[in-house]
Amino acid sequence: MLISKAYAQAIEAPVEAANNMVLSAPEAPSAMEAFMWNMGLVLMLVVMFYVLLIRPQQRRFKEHSEMLRGLKKGDTVVTGGGLIGVLEKIEDGAEDAVVDLGNGLKVTVMRDQLQKKSKPKSVSGSKTAASSVEKKASDKKTVEKK
């Protein structure tokens, strides 16, 4: 079925077998049979593309949309450019959001460019470090005044 007549006729049987039986070349597949094989292969490729490419992409898009809907003020996010900040302002239905990057720097970001919600840094550790720096600075000021 899958061997063409040209190759089938080139096969020679052993002499003993040739004496006992008559060899006949296999028939070529009909046009309809060849068409069905080709359509079967095309259908198999379409199914593979759907399972391996389209379906996972749709799942990621759905997860990203759910993440965007669940964002609220105060969440730590990562932007498409890799910047990490805290959401300062985000409204339902709005296409943009304001992200505070720290040190008073606020940027407006398109909502769909917020890539993921990240875990907030340990706030207590950073406040402790900042408060110790402030204490050292205030101690220096009191020493200078004396």
C-alpha cells in the first residue's frame, strides 16, 4: 500500500520461491485512499499544534487575566521592563496603573504590562535597617551640637 509499483517490481524473489508461486506487484493506492492518508496527516498536525501550542497559550492568557483582575492597591508587582514596585493606584476598567518604584518615583504603566504579582520584601527588616541609620544620623547631630 505504501510502496510504489516501481519499487515493488524491482524486488526479485529467490529462484525456489519463484518456481512455486507467481509474484504480483501490489496495487497503487487509489486517489481517494491517498487523499484520506494526506488528510489524516494534516488533521494529526492540527491536533498536535492545538495541544502543544494553542491550548497552553490560552491557559497562560487566562491566568494572566485573572491575576490582573485580582490586583489591588499595595500589591508588589513586576512590570514588563523588569521593574519591581508597589501599586499606588489601580482602578477597575482602567487601562493604566500607577506603580511606586520607591524614593518617591512613581510611573504610569499599562495594566497589561504588569507581568506578575511578586512577594513583598520583608518590610520589618527594611524598617529596622532604616531606623538604625536614622538613629546613627541623629546621634551624630547631637554629638556635633555639643
